[in-house]
Amino acid sequence: MERGVRAGRAKRSEGYTRLMQSPPAGAGPLEPLERSTFSGGAYPPPPVGGWFPDHAGLDIDDPWLPPAPPRSVGNMWPWGLSQVSETLEVIALAILMFMAVRAVGQNFIVDGSSMVPTFTNNELLIVNRLAYLDVDLSWVPGAETEHWRPFGEPQQGDVVVFMFPGDVTRDFIKRVVAVPGQTVTVRDGTVVVDGIPLTEPYLGEAWGGNLEPQVVPEGNLFVMGDNRNNSFDSRSWGMLDQGLLIGRADIRYWPFDRIGMVGHPRPESAVTAELSARR
């Protein structure tokens, strides 16, 4: 029996995945196997000749296999704890990157026709949330102003996205027509700011309405849609508080044939526009 065991062990060390099925050359007959002390119980009786061909039971209790390592938290996972830790780090980094991108830009879909021809229904935009970033300096001793906009103030002609004053769960997109301190009125469809009629190249169909003069208060804006005949704007619900601004529409990424930066042309006075045309 000792010879058979040694031969089987030598063969296993040479990289075989199973024990020999026939005795080595020159080996004499082996003595019958005695009763096993393994947990599998007694081996079945050997065949005629004393050779045991299939080593039944070793698939369960192989005496040459190292003992199984004790179970622990580290080897209970599909991967080791180090792989789990790395996966969690990647997930956390992805979340931080998403939040950072979200703080800079936000995507919106145009719903409706109030900004035709500049924007049509179902167009997709990216809004720059940093464009009108307002930093509160009221807590800083000696600060000359309570609010600081590092990237500038809203300007005439800017296309802005904001929370509707009547229902902050709804987002609107309009164009800034007048800024704080300016007086705005409409005469036969022509917008007049500080007594100067404006030429607005971005308008769609002409609108023939009128509006009484109004002074834009500090911290507010007067906004209107480019489709003046079909726009619910400051003409109906009044001034827009700048605290409701979400950002400025800067990029259009759908449809493909209109992908690009969103223009923000400044309205010109009628006199300036006429002089430019003559040149």
C-alpha cells in the first residue's frame, strides 16, 4: 500500500488533475485497502488483483489537499474586502463628480412655443448655473455690498431659466428685457426702455399690444418671451425676483442640426439699429 500511495503522490505533484488509473510499471499487486479513518467511512472493496482504480471517496476527502481556511468576514464576500473598498471609493467619486457637474450645469427641455423662433418645443438645453451665482456677504464685517456676483449680473438680451413666481415647482424660460433701475413700456408692440425704442432681432411674429411704463425695482427683472403673441411673462404676472433665477441658457444639444452655443444678442435702440444699417 505504501508503494501505491507514493506513486499516486508523485504523479499528483507533476501537475495531474487526477490520480493514476493503472499501477506504475513494475509495481506488484497491492494489498487490499483497510478500513478508512476519513469522514467518508470505509472505502468500497478493491477489485480483483488488489488495485483500486477510481479512488472513490477522495473527491470528498482528499488526504493530500490542504485543510480549508476558516471562514471569516474577509472571505465571505464574492471579492475580498480590499476589492469591496475600492468599489465603494469609485462609487463615492462618481457621486461627487455628478454633484459637481450638477452644480455647474443643468439640462432642461423646452416645453411650449413661448420662445419661438429662438427655441422650439422639445429642444434640449444646458443651463449655466454659475452665470448669476450670488454670494452672500452680509456676514462679512465692512463689506460694501451684501451680495456679490463673481460672474456678472443679468443683462438685457440674456435668455434665463427661472422658477415661476406663482409656482416654484415650474421652470420658465424667457428673455431679459429690462434690468433694475430701467423704465420699460410697450407701445404698439415696440418695447421702449428708458424712453428709447428697441430693435429686437430675435423676435418672431409682431405683437401690437401696449403696456404702461414700469420701473424695474432693485433685485428684479422684466422678462418676456420671444413669441410675444403666445408668452406668459412679466406683462401678465409682473417683475421677476432675481432670487428665483436658476441660470442662463448657454448650450443647445438637441436637435442635432441646431447644436451649439445659445446667442444672447443685446437689443439695440431704434436709432442705433438704423445707423448700423446705413453703414
